Amino acid sequence: MLSLLQFCILFLPHSGHAETIFEDFETGTFTNWQVSGDAFGNAPAQGNVGRQTGVRGYAGKGSANSFHADDNGQGKMVSRAFKITTKYISFLIGGGAHQGKTCMDLVVGGDSVRTAVGRKSNTFHQQLWDVAEFKDKEAHLEIIDSFSGGWGFIMVDHIVFSDDKKVEVPEAQPPAGKERPLFVSGIQVPEGFKIEVFADENQVTNPTAICLDENGSLYAAETHRFRIQGGADNRENVFWLIEACEQRKEAQVAEALKTYRAKEENLISAFLVSLSGGDRKTGELVFEKHGAAQCMQCHKVLGKGGDAGPELSGVGQKSREYLLRSLVEPAAELSPGFSTINLRLKDESVQTGLFLGEDDTHVFLHIGKEKEQISKENIEERSTPTSAMPSMAGILSKREMRDLIEFLSSLKAKQK
């Protein structure tokens, strides 16, 4: 028989341990993450993605999966910041095993202090980081896919902060139902005709009506997508409708477009549709090869490019609004040493140079190879610092601007 002491020990209530689910990807959105690139899609995956097969071991329904552009896609997910308060971080991970390229990193103080990769498998496995030494420090997570090729993807799910090494993982809930047929079963195809898919759920997600016009063009009306099943969210692609309206000749359409543009108070508001939803790779091509913009001729990124403008390797740490303002109205966001100023002095001489800044008593210039300081007491008149960079508003389309901003936002190298 059990003694009274044994009985009490066996039935003492479990005191429990600190455990917080930081991310389980069950909300259907990436609300708590900053996502760049084309690899992770626009929403958590549910099981397999695209031609992927055999994905298993995830928890619940959703997970982060960078296979949306197959093995060739690249991208990054950066979590919201948090303070480390527990001993361990537990998570599920799968996919490629490329160190530093298909991985999840814990970043503290700007440095990666923990990293994990997959096992070249479509099966998730559980990993545990001991993070006790970083207690009370600010941190964030980065899920990275910067590899194109075999096993060039990463999958992550069920990130938990815990004081216990053992963390229970819910069972996977695969999408219900069988795979949908490519075409409607029983369709009759006349002799000499064939059927081809030219738009699937990656292009048309929530159609409510379709019609053909007199030129044979097909139009589909959609409701808002809200990032359903990884489809592009059309709330972030307003210019789709704008561009379509620009190509129409009907007077009513032209009048509606005119009314819309009348609300654009300035260049910044006209380009607000370009703030999000761009393609990083296309933006990189705009940066490197756009004949009129010539970004790379003046700006350097990771050692490549010109020196006429400021280094941009870490510009992604700025907000998207800042980037848009810098592109559309360069004079509004001047970097020290990259704007020109004219000073007319009281002795009638003129000093022209690169504006480095000023304090209460002096203006600092870079004239030729020398740095000069001009006393404000000797200045009769001064011009407003001007940028040598032209506004991109008259050079890039809204689509090109959006892609360029997406690329610039991905440049988060630490400034030295």
C-alpha cells in the first residue's frame, strides 16, 4: 500500500513551467513578420507547396515554407523583436541543409548567435536552442532562404519559448479533401481543339465573374484576396487596376481615372501604391540595369557600384516610406556629403562644395579634396542644398518603383 507521503507526492498539482507559443503560423497571415523575396509566398503554407510532395511533421495546419518558387526562390522572414525570458527556444524545422543559406537564425545585438538548418528532408524535426545566456536581451528571428538549387528551401513551424527542454507539439492537420482535378470532369472538347491552363489560383484566387470583350481579352472580377492560400493580396497591387484603366479608351473609365488622380496631392501620394508587394529579384534588375535610372552607376551595394551617391548596403534598415521619399523627392532626404550648396560671402566671393553639415557657428563643406568650415558670420547668402540625383518619379513606373523598393528593403547589412 502507498504511504500517506507517497500519495501526497503523486497527487501534488503540477506547478507547470513557463511556455509561450511565439509563432504557430495558424492565423493564415504573416502579420508578425517582415517578408521579402519570392520564396515564402504571401501566407503560411498548408502541407505541400506547388509540386512539393511528402511534407509532414508540421504542427496544426500552417507553416513557413520557402518552396513557393521551387528550389530557385529566395527570400527572408524577419520576426518582430522580443525579449528573451526563458531558457530554451523550441521549434520545428525541415528542408535544405545549407549552412547560412537555408536556415533559421536567432539574432541578438545584430549578430547571429544561434542557427539551425534542415536535414535535406520534407519532414519537420524538432530542435532546441539553449538561450539562457541571453536572458533579458532583445532579439529577433530570421528565417532565411538565399540558396537556389537542390534543397534550396527551408520550412519552419511551432516556435515556442520554454523553461523546459520537453515541448509538446500538436499533430499536423493536412488540408482536407483530395487534390483538385486540372479540369472539370466530363468536359467535352471538340475535335481539333485543346485545353490549356493559362491562369490558375496563383493568378486568379477569388473570381466572382468572368467575361470576354470584343478583342478576345478575358476579364476576371475578384473579391479581395486577403493572402488566401498564398495568393497575392490585391490590396497591395492597386496599380493593377490603374494600369488596366490607362489602357482603356472609354470616356467613363478615363473620367474615373481622372477623379482618382485628383486625390493625389503630391508625388509621394501618387506613388503610395508602390510601398509594398514588389518582387525583390525584379527590383535588383531595376537597380543594376535600368538604362534611365542608372542606380548602380552612382550607388554601391556590397562592394559593387559607383561612389557618386551614398552606400546602400544597409539601407533596408530604413522604413519603406523613407525609401519612397528618397526616390521620389531626393532633396527631402539628403545624406551628408552628397548634396551641393553655394555660399555667397560678405567679401562677394562664392564657395561651392558638398554640404557636410553645420552647427551654431559654422557650415562645413567638402571643396575639392579639402574639408572646409565657413563661419556663419561671413555668410551673406546661402542656397538650399540640392541633390545631384534626379527624381525617379519621371523615370520609373509605379511597378518598377515597387520592385526597386522591395529590393532596397532587403538590404540590411550592418553599416561599418
